Amino acid sequence: MSSTPADTLGTSAAQARSAELEKQIAEDPGRFRVLTGDRPTGRLHLGHYFGTLHNRVRLQDLGVETFVLVADYQVLTDRDVAENLTEYVEELVLDYLAIGIDPERSTIFAHSAVPALNQLLLPFLSLVSVAELNRNPTVKDEIAHSRQSAVSGLMFTYPVHQAADILFCKANLVPVGQDQLPHLEITRTVARRFNDRYGNGTSVFPQPDALLSDAPLLLGTDGGKMSKSRGNAISLSATADETARLLRGAKTDAHRHITYDPTGRPEVSSLVLLAALCEGTDPARVAEEIGDGGGAALKRRVTEAVNEYLAPIRARRAAYAEDRRLVRDVLRVGNERANAVADATLKDVRAAMHATY
Ligand code: ATP
Ligand code: MG
């Protein structure tokens, strides 16, 4: 298995905690505030969808206040230049709208448009040690896949920047994939240490929780983590034919009989899970139904399920894409709201640090 090092970092504990959180959300959605985001490095894919996007929409629809970040500065963590930035930002916002993030209820904004958020990075950096940053398994994995020959300061410190992303709006719930768990730990550490050092007995920041979905690590067609930048993704906006072609080429294994065994047969099981998520059924059942049909039958079934599931999303996306002004308007309003929130938080931070003159 091409595992993510974050595997070892308490995924099962985070899953148990997520189940507990789901109960609390159902009882009182007003207690929660969500922040999540994505880097504008390409179109969103099925890993994003079942790892985090679906949860964002569900939480939004339950009445949880939701902030969605277009992480444009963080594009530069693993490359020298943010290529096609304007185009990718537009693609990202169109994906958001197509899956059901509603800009009337959720705040969609960009890093580079919110100065006060970025300013939080300075005090936050002072709260973590270089050794702690060095230990982060997701950063190590991303460095291994980076397009840069040398590790930049931004790559090394971006989990702290993510702490600023989450804490600028005092979010306490972060629906993410498994790779984000080590970053969430850093955010919790930053919040705790800030409160201890400057809070004077009060809690300036919450310690946010990760909310994992049933697919915290969907695999791509090569058997590694499905990822925009690794050429192994099926994007939400792919055509039905492209989807079929990509899935036909997906890695499986030598055993004909299909089973659901995520540890022993990660590639086959990820495809089974994908079909089950799209069909709204149980992966074990999908595997049993395919049985001796083998990899070809599995791929046919997944293709049909994915294309059927995504058809309305793809249609909505195409309709939104007709109106080029829409994305600008969504971001303008979202940036304004995010700035108001960030200014208020920075004011609290400066007051706590006795830096108001
Ligand atoms: P890039 O390769 O440019 O880093 P990415 O595909 O890894 O892109 P991100 O923008 O880094 O996507 O991640 C956005 C969110 O989607 C994060 O919460 C992350 O955990 C989640 N996510 C990304 N890929 C997957 C996946 N394969 N399975 C589950 N969740 C995922
Ligand atoms: Mg990534």
C-alpha cells in the first residue's frame, strides 16, 4: 500500500471523535463553526468530495456557520510559481457552487485578500518549535512529492499558516481528509499555547476538532492518495467518457474475487468504497454483489455509479460557468465578510498581547 505517513497519527481515534461530534452537531448545530479550504491547484476531485466537500455542504445545510477558504498563498508551498492562478481560483469556486456550497449562507474567501488573517502567522510561529514542525508526517510526505529541489520556509511552516486560517474565525470544527490530522494537532497546540501565554485565564481561541468522513483517504488511479497534483485524480467536472477511461486504467490487484478489505487490498477496496458512496450503500455489499466478476466488473460498476452521482453536479457546474461575473461577485462578498471577522480577531489578539497603542 502506498500509505500516507499520517496513517499512524491516530486516524481511528479521530474517527471515534468524529462519531461523537456528529451526535453533538445533530443536537446543537449552532455551537459549531466550520473552516475548511483547498488550494487552487486544479479542479476538485472525488477524494475532495467524499473526504471533505460532502461534509461541508451537509454541515452548512444543518445550519452550521461555514467558512470556505481558497488557499491561494499556500499554492506556493510546493512550487515556485502559482501557475494559472486566476483560472484555478475560478474553477475552485465553480466546483464549490456546483456541489451546493451556498454563498448566501457560507463565506467563500481567498487568503491573499485577508491581511489580518495572515498577520496571525507571526505570533503563532512563536508558539511552536522547529523540532515540532520537523516531525509533521504530512509535511514530510508533501516534501517528498514537491516540485521544488529545496524545501522553502513556506512549505515548512504552512501548518502554522493553517492554524491562522482556522483560528482567524475561531472555528471549532474542520471537516478534512486524513492527511490533515497532523496539521489539526498543530492548530490545537497553537490555540492552547496562545490561551496559556496570553489569555489571562480566558480562552481567546477554541481548540478545533477534525471531522473525518467515511472516506478519509480515497486513493487515486495509481493506488496513491488521490491528489490534484499527482495526475491520479478523477475530477468532479470530468466528462462521463473521461471518467470511464480513467477508471478503466485504475490499479487493482491479481485476485479475481472482489472483497472489501481496506488494509489488505487498498486499491480494490477504494474502488468498492467509491461505488458504495455514490450508490449510498454499504461497501461490503457492493463487493459481495460483484464477487467473481473481477476487476472489470468492479470498474464498470464504479464508473456507472460515479457518472450517475455526478451528473447533476456537472450540469450545475456547466450552468454556473456561463456567468463569468458570478465567481468574482462570490469572492468579493466573501472576502469582505472574512475581513470583518479577521479584523475583530486580530484586535482580540493584540489586546491579549498588550499590543494596542
Ligand atoms: P494538492 O495535490 O494540490 O495538494 P490535494 O488534492 O491534496 O491537492 P488539497 O487542496 O491539498 O488537495 O486538500 C483539500 C482538502 O481535501 C483537505 O481537507 C484534504 O484532506 C482533502 N483531501 C484531498 N485529497 C483527499 C483524498 N484523496 N481523500 C480524502 N480527502 C482528501
Ligand atoms: Mg494536498
